[in-house]
Amino acid sequence: MSLKGKIVFITGASAGIGAATALAFAAEGAKLLLAARRVGKLSEVASAALERGAGAVHSINLDVRDHREVQNAVDSLPNQWAEIDVLVNNAGLSRGLDKLYVGKIEDWDEMIDTNIKGLLYVSRAVVPGMVVRGRGHVINLGSTAGELSYPNGAVYCGTKAAERAINDGLRQDVLGTPVRVTSVDPGMVETDFSLVRFHGDHERAAKVYKGIKPLTPEDVADVIVWAASRPAHVNIARVLLTPVQQANSLLFHRES
């Protein structure tokens, strides 16, 4: 399926997997709706996307945790941007790496509000239009953490397990329509993920990737675009991808 001219809405598009996904769709000639909270970074991604070949770019300053803000943003899109073809629910984060019984409530709230409720809010705002138009594709960013919990990560893992359940539930709910639903579940990817998790502690974040060649954001973006470009009758339900040195969210082989 050609993606040229398709309207692709990407949340969390200011960095990491979201930014790489924007550039990958741009190379296919798609028109990009880019949403994020960091407008400065988002502007840089928008400019790079146009240089890469995007048909057009429309940026939105958006916090997916606010359901009214999300609905208003979608409802107020200019007519030429209203018919979204592909939604990439990428916005998400992890905060802290603590045992559950000493975890910080504010970290829990941020993860749940972004990873679960934000995913729901954006999907609720966008998917009805896809159903009415009889076309569309929702691609959700999951994680190996949603398949197997790891110590000190119970709440983050729980949010990604919820993403998997929501993804599968939505795929069943749109059965009988042409709308497709996909979960792309990466393992270790070197982005700002660990830096955010550890509240800006660069030294601690760097140790996460020591001795391992992790996935890059571009690796994940490549899979997202591949799933979106399958023939219209093909739905890729889930893709699980990891570095060769990772078996699951618990088992790694680190080079000394």
C-alpha cells in the first residue's frame, strides 16, 4: 500500500521513536500530523520531515494526558487534516525503577496517565472517524515489558500489559470494518527512555545499555512503516522485536 499523501498522526513525535517514525513516513511522502509537548523539539522534527519528503506537516502542542485537550485538538483540525489515515500512539514513558512497595505515587500517576489513559484518549478521538470513513490504521507502541514483568518495574510493565490488552480489544471492536490495529513491541531501544526514567541521571541511564547493542529508533520506525504499508486486507496484529542480545525483558547477554 502506498503511503504517499496519507495523513499520519504521531503522538510523542518530538524525539526518539516518534521522531524517527515521522522521518520514516516522510520518506514515503506521507502528510504528517505531529503532536508533542516539547514544541521546540517538535519544530525541528517538522523541518527535518519536510526535507525528507513529507507531503506536508502540521504540528500540535499536545499533552495526551488531558482528554479535553486531546478531543479539542482532533475536533479543531483544519479540514485538509481531519481525515486521519494512520494513528501512531507513540507517546509514553517510564518513571523510576523502584520496588512497588516504595514506589513514588507521582511516578505511577505519570505513567498511567500517559501510557494508558493517553492512549485511550487519542484513540477515542481518532478511531470513530476511521470507522465512519471506512479506512484507517491504529499502530500502538507496546513493549517486551508488557509480556513479562521485571523487578522494580511493576507499574511500567503493568501499563504496557494494559496497552497489549487495549490493542487486542480494539482490534476485536473494529472487526467488520476495514480499520486495522497493530501493536509494535520493542525491547531495548537506545533513546531518552532511560534518561527520563532516572529523572535526568545520565550516568545511571548509560549503564542500561552497557555491553549491549540495542535497537535504534530507526529500527522500530522501519517496522511501523512496514506494518502500515501492507496491503489493505492484511492486518499485522503484533510485532515483537529485540536486539539479538536480548531474549525478553529479563534476559540479556552483555559483552564484558
